[in-house]
Amino acid sequence: CLLAGSVLAIGALPGTALANDGYDLWLAPADKGAAAAEVTVIGDSQTLQLAAAELRRDLTAAPLPVVLARADAPELAALGLPTAMLGAEGYLVCAATVAGRPSLLVTGNSDTGVLYGAFAAIRAQKTGGDLAKLDLTSTPKVRLRVLNHWDNLDGSVERGYAGQSLWDWWTLPDFKDPRYTDYARANAALGINGTVLNNVNASPDTLSAAYIAKAAALADVLRPWGIKVYLSARFSAPIELGGLKTADPLDPQVQAWWKAKSDEIYRAIPDFGGFLVKANSEGQPGPRDYHRTHAEGANMLAAAVAPHGGVVMWRAFVYAETDPDDRAKQAYSEFKPLDGKFADNVLVQVKNGAIDFQPREPFHPLFGAMPKTPMMLELQITKEYLGFATHLAYLGPLFEEVLEADTRAKGKGSTVAKVVDGALEGHDLTGMAGVANIGRDRDWSGSTFNQANWYAFGRLAWDPTLSAEALAREWARQTFGDDPRVVDTAVSMMMESREAVVDYTGPFGLAHLMDTGHHYGPGPWVNDLARPEWNPIYYHKADRSGIGFDRTRTGSNAVAQYAPPVARMLADPRTTPETELLWFHHLAWDWKMKSGRTLWQEMVVRYDRGVATVAHMQRQWDGVKDKVDAERWSKTATYLAIQHNEARWWRDASLVYWMSVNGLSLPEGSLAPE
Ligand code: GCU
């Protein structure tokens, strides 16, 4: 047939790799021509068999036979391996003589640990490691490494840009789409061990018997891959589902309802992870409706899941119009006094910044401020504010910046990473959540490069000290192959991409400047929304005299929520990092920047630099056209063209608006010729 013929013809063009639709993610099969590894499994669990299948599929030309075994296997007893330090989920991959045979041993204290070891060996080989010398040991630094799907029961995904929800609720629980298994494999390869199936703006029906059965079917698919299922719970479900008159957490009937509901869930899903809750935020019900605290609400749910070993992830993303002073202060004001009041199986889940996943935000002041409470970091993988699926923005540097931020809570080096991994405050229960960017698109995440954000999140949740650049390289090699020109190009584009978005959407700590509702494209002029803190005007406060939100003592004094050395640094614009200048200060348009230019001149430079960086990314991508398969190359090229147009849109609309406010003109020759 003509169509098939033409497709083949494209694939056969000299120098053009075969088509690739991105479905394989970082699990692209190894070179089919090379010999598969010889793999022996000691033990008979399903997880070990899956690990073996991964190795047989993807590990090639192994110099030694591979042996998979849990550390407690009798065959390993005489080896005296240092497996105690691996904990429950860590792995060890090394050469060892097992049952008299020199082997490449993959081991861990649990089946899942072995599975992670198998994926680590494959990753090592695909990224250039020498199997003959492999000696890998790693233990996750964070216990709960969880994706948050904002998926609705009708198949839509809140802030989802990769198609409909992966979960086909209609055909569940009977039909288990093989894609669920591929999802599990991709996550297990990164060490992700939990998934919240539904939107934080939760429907009460999620907790109905019919949906519990569907969640249980998914849990059955994910379990052998070491992944637990969690559900977002709507706080008022006892009313909507249970027919009670109240959802007051201190009401015995409400407590009994949640207990019975939890028991019902655990009967269907014995290893159910627990609940994620968005309460008293953006119109969601919560304990405050009954004049109870967040701790009282969380603890009530925690008591219901505790007998089964479950946890509650209680979100601190709260703000209400009753406190119009500064939205950025509200979570801290409400949660800080509750430190020490949460039950042992509660984590408080805190977004990386105090507003809402902006292209750049200072770290959230709650990190380091609640030492008695496990603080779970919530990152957004889906790019709600960074150009949806179309703009290329590698989030590794954003995640890294947050994790490396120094809260100074216990002196220098009290990084957010150390708060999150429990090292700073001695917590054993720790967690990191990523709002998923996964949908039913063939390439899962809406674009090839978006896959890297899922990848970086998963790897950082395992070890928050990994470097964003190293992860970019790792991902690029597994995604595009070994050609150094392609890998270097992809890494270079990725590493400049996030800063480009900051530049063209709002430099120097400007934030929340996007258009209403959809959050796509500029809208710094918007000032007619019902709640003051929904309007961009509220955040930038630009007028003829200057621009920026004064969060020092002369303004909202949000800086006082940080530990004293940080608060002192941020109180003075001369010591505030320029990247966050206008987040904390209202400054005159002619404020002198470090470059010697005025603030206004420098803003123009940055907006324009953002556009120029996207053009640079385009040129780099053009340079590898003959090295990347046609399908992924051209989709990326088209998306970069969209991004370039829209970067100009952001720049031009923003500058024109600022000029209408400040009465200034563009500095002579300031915009780079196109
Ligand atoms: C943002 C986002 C909402 C989401 C909310 C949340 O405000 O726009 O769609 O529900 O965050 O994190 O709860």
C-alpha cells in the first residue's frame, strides 16, 4: 500500500534513523544484535522474575553470567557482603563467586531492592559503564517516592497536557491495559515506589466500592514492581458518600466512617499506601470548616489508616481570601504553630515555593520551620506555568535549586534536601511527590523532552543530591543513544531551557504573571478577578515608581518567616539574590543592578535573552537533524518553533505592558534583531 511504502521510504532515507514514537521512554531495548545476558534467579518471587526479564531484554554482552538473589539467600551466606547497610530497598551489584561460579551478582534485602539493582545495572551499561567492572551500591535517601496524578474520574487530567488519563476507569477493574505494566516498569527503573491515582481536587466517588475495586486492580499490576497505590481523599466524603450530616474530624461517627472506609480499602488493597489530602484550599472542604485545625483533620485520617501501616500526606497548599495581606505567608502562618501536633504517620506535603509552581520561586519557608514534622516536598512535573507540554523546559535545575537551597534552620548546610530526606531533623518517615506529567499520549508526557522531567524527579526522589546536569546526560543517553554529538546537544539545550522560560515569562523573581485560568501566555495586566490574590497585579505591584512585592518589614514581612540569617539576607535588596529580587522587594525602575544597568534596562535584556536562548536551542537542534530519528526530531523542532513564537509573545506583551505603567521606552538598540 502506498502509505506504508512512503513511511518505509522515510525510514530508509540515508542518515535518518528509523521512526521512534517515544513510547519506550528510558527503557528503549538494547541492541537487538548483541547477545542477551545469561541470567539466573535464586528464589521464586514474581518480582525477581520480572527483574530477570528486564536483564535478559536489556543487558547485552555481559562478561559474566548474572545472578539475582535476595541477600538472605543461603547461596550468598558465605560471601559476607555488606548488605545490612542497604536497608529495605537498596541494592548491590558486583562481581562475586556464587555457588562456585564467577558471576555478576545483583542483590538487595528485598525483592524490590534486587529489581532496582537490575535496573541500575542496565542504566549503567546504557550510559557507558563497563559491566566487567560494575560495582554499584545505592540506597534511597527518601522513603516515599511518589507520583501525584491529578487525574479525574471522567478521564480528564487537571493541568495535564499529555492526553487523557492513563487510567481507563471505564474498563477497570476487569481490563488491565498492558500500558499499566509499562508505566510500572518505567517508574521502577527510577525507584518510584508510590502513585496517587486521582486528583487532589478529589471526587468523593473515588472512595466508593466500585472505584476501590478499580484501584485494587491497578494495585495488583503495580505491586510486583514495588509500587504502592494511594488515593486522594475528599474531606467531606462522609457526608457525600456516607450520608452523615457532618465531616467534623472530632465527631465519633465521622471517625468511625473513616475507619470503616479504611478497613474496606485495606481488604481490597492490603498494602494500600494511604491518603493524600487537599483541605481548605481553593474551595476544598476541610477541618477548618468545623473550626478544627489541620492537625485534627490529618490525625483523624491517620488514626484510620495507622493499624494497617498507612500514612496521610496532608498538603500545606492553603490560602484563603480572608487573609489578603500576602498569600505567600499563609501556609507558614497556619502550619508552623501545629508543629509537634501531627500523628506519627502524617507527612505535611509542601510545594517547593510559597505560591504555586512558578518558573522560579524562593524555597518555601516551611522547610526547616517544622522540625517535629516530616516535610514532604511537592514538585510539579507537569509544566502548568512553564509552557505546558509544548515549551522545552528541563526542570532538573529547578528541582536542584530547591533541594540545594539552604534554610539555615540548623546552621549552614541545612538544605531543603536534608529537611526532605530526614537527615536534618532525624525523621525516618520521609517523602517526595511529583505532580505527574503522564497521560495517554503515545510518548506519555506530551513531548520527548518532557519525559526528562519525569526521569529527573524519580532519580532525585531516590537521591536528592544528584546533579541536574548528570541526570540530563543520563536521560539523553538512554533516550537518544550514545552519539556524543546528540547527547551533548540535548544536554546543552536542556540546561539552558528553564532559565530561558524564567527570562521570557518574568525575570528577577517576578511571578504569577500568566493569563487567567489556563495559565498559558502573558497576562500581567489582569486585575478583574474575584479574589485579589488571583490577579497578577497583586504580585508585581508595578506602578510609575517601581515594581515588585515588598515582603520586608515595610511590606508584608514574609521574610521574617525564614530563619534569621536568611531573613536578614532577604530583608535588604543589596544582599537578596538578583534572581529573587522582585519577589521580596518593590524597587524603583532605575534601581542599579549588579551589571551597572538600571532595573528596567536589565529587565529588557533578560526578556530578550529568553527569546534568544530559545533561538539558540532551535539552532542546536537543527544541528542534529541527521542524527535523530525523523519522528522525534520533527516534533521537537515544531515545538521549539512554537516556543520561539510564544517567547516573543511573552516578551513583547510584557514589555509593552510595563512601558504602559512606567512611561519608559525601550533602551536604544536593546532588542536583538530577529
Ligand atoms: C494550582 C493549580 C490547580 C491545583 C492546585 C493545587 O493552583 O492551578 O489546578 O488544583 O494548584 O495544587 O491544589
